[in-house]
Amino acid sequence: MTRFTSAPETAEQTQLSRLCVSIRGKLQFMDYLVRSALVDAERFQDENDPGTRIFIRQLLEMHAANLRVESQNMRLVADLCAALENLVESPIHSDDSGDSE
């Protein structure tokens, strides 16, 4: 019986694992963008050369635009939450009827 119940759990765990890897990647990228933006913000405040300030301002605008897009694309977190909810709501023993979704 454990063989029958372990196959769907393995597929669910594989899906959860993939979602987690995607989310970690996005969060790492967002962390990079935030750190870069903070460093560039300090550089912008300390810079006296107008040309360099324009360049750094463009970098800051780019960081802000990328962060805005990445924060909107965090649908993966909602997908992970739904998968976790499905996992805890599914019955422990699904060998009664053999039906699966």
C-alpha cells in the first residue's frame, strides 16, 4: 500500500521542490537588486560630477524598474502556498477509491 501512496507524494514533492527553487532564485535576484540599489543610492548622494550622477540615476531607475517587475512576478509564492494547502488538505490514505486528480 505504501507504494501506491508514495508515487503521488513524490510527484507533489517534486512540484514543491521546483517551486521552491524558482522562488529562491527570484528572491536571490531581488536581494541582488536591492543591495545594488542601496550601493548606487549612496554613490549618487556622494557623487559631485553631473555626468556620473546622471549615469547612476539611470542605474537606480533600472534597479527600481526591475524590482517592480520582479515583485509583480511573485505569483510563484501563491502557487507554492496553494500546493502546500493541497498537501495538508489531502487525505493521508488515498487508497479507498484509487481516484486521483
